[in-house]
Amino acid sequence: MLFSLKKQCRTSKSTRAQTPGRVIIMLASSKMKINVYGKIVEVVKKDNCWRVFYVGSEGKKRLANDLVIPSELHANELLEYIADLCHEWETKTNNKVEILTS
């Protein structure tokens, strides 16, 4: 059965490779905090899907449903992609997209 990329990324808990009589579970996870034109976001890759969270001043996070990153995008391509996606946020004083932690 085929699922859309969006649905597959939101419902999948792990990537499973099925072989006769065996299920092999491959987990992959990475995350980084990024300053996107003055707004702090956390980008997490888990189970081959990117998820973006807005990070509040108290450290609370909420899912950023308006920022969708294709799962095939590599980590080294994230900054440029997010900068292009969020270019409307840029101001004269907040004109950078940079990794804060990884």
C-alpha cells in the first residue's frame, strides 16, 4: 500500500525492512537548533522524516506544521532550504540563518 510522504512521516514510528521470518528495525535520529532570522526552531530527523518545532522563550516546543522539509533532504542542505522557505521573516536586524546546536 502506498502512502503520501506527509502521512508516512507522521505515522511511522520506525523504518522496517521486512525479510521472510524477520523484521529488522532501523532507527535514525538527529536534531539541531537553528536561528532562522531571529526565530528559534528545532529540526529533528527521526525515522527518515524531518520534523520542525518552534522553540519558545521558556524552552517549550510546538510542532511547526507550516514548515515541511522533504525527507530526502540531507542535513547539510537544511540551512539553505529553511532560509529559502522562511525568507519573509528576514529583517535588517535579523538577517541570518545559523545552527545554534547540533
